[in-house]
Amino acid sequence: MKYTSEVFQRLSRGQFISSNSIDAETRAIYSDIEENQQEYEDYFSKIDFLLSSGDGFYYFSRKEAKVITENKLQSLFSWIDYLDFLKTYDTTFDAGTQFSLVQMEVKLSTIPGLKEKLAQMFPDKSTNRQKLETLAAAMESMGIAEKVNEADGTYQVTNAFHYIEQIILCINIDEDVKDEIPQ
């Protein structure tokens, strides 16, 4: 358990630690957690943090009241739109995918409906570039994507992307309100 401080600093901010990170330190932290998972779980459980894992990533979770859980789900609703946009941009968009903002800008004019999806997600941004930068920044701040190349704005998607996919798949829309949700 060499990285307790680093693990806490990252995961307590809602970030992920992914096995396929481009950052060598993050991969080392992931390996240490993997090798000492029970010890890390015991260590963080003393301060009411549950070290949880997905397919190639770790994150913190907590036992919470239903109201708090519902509030967190509410904050994830924007990710439904983000995921829809990303899968429309590239149906194979997944962990390991590399993308650039320049490529995305080009595809805005070639994929029907993509530009409209982007506009709906970020109505307060004036240019498509600003909207794409905002999306990339949101992905980067959660640890779902990492910048590979500063010069051309290339990013790589981490394994933490699966977390967002899994959470969204778990959102169950009540049949009574299903017809009220605009398409």
C-alpha cells in the first residue's frame, strides 16, 4: 500500500484510477491497488469510503440515503446526452478509443443530427469548438479521458468510461413517465 494518499486525493474528488491510463503513475497506482485491494478496502472503510472496482478501474462509493442517491442520479443526466453524442459520433466509441476535437468538428457536418446534439448539450457556448472543449474537459476532469497530445487535442478514453455506460444502463425510467419524456 504505497499510494494511500494519491488514491484518496484522486478518488475522493470523484475521479477514477484506470488500468489503461496513459500516465505511468496512474498505472502504477492501479497495479498497487490491484495487488493490495483488500488492504486498501479495509483502510478506506474506516473513514466510510468504499473502494469499488469495475472492469479495469477503481472508484469510491458510499452507502447513502435514497435522497442523496437520487440527487447523484440527477447530476448524471447530462452524461446520458454525452454518451448519446459520443456513440453517435462513433458507434465503437469505448475505452481505448482515441479522438481529437478536430476530427469531431469535421464529423459534425457529416453525421446527421450530431451538430444538433452538441448544440443541445451546451447551449451557452457559442462555437462548436467551445462545446467540444467543454465535453472533453468534463470527460478529463472525471478521469474518463486523458489528453494524449496537447498540440492536436487528441484524447484517449480510459476504462472508467465503462462506469458511465453501466450507470446509464441501470437508470430505470418509470413506465408512467416514459411517454412524457421528449425524444
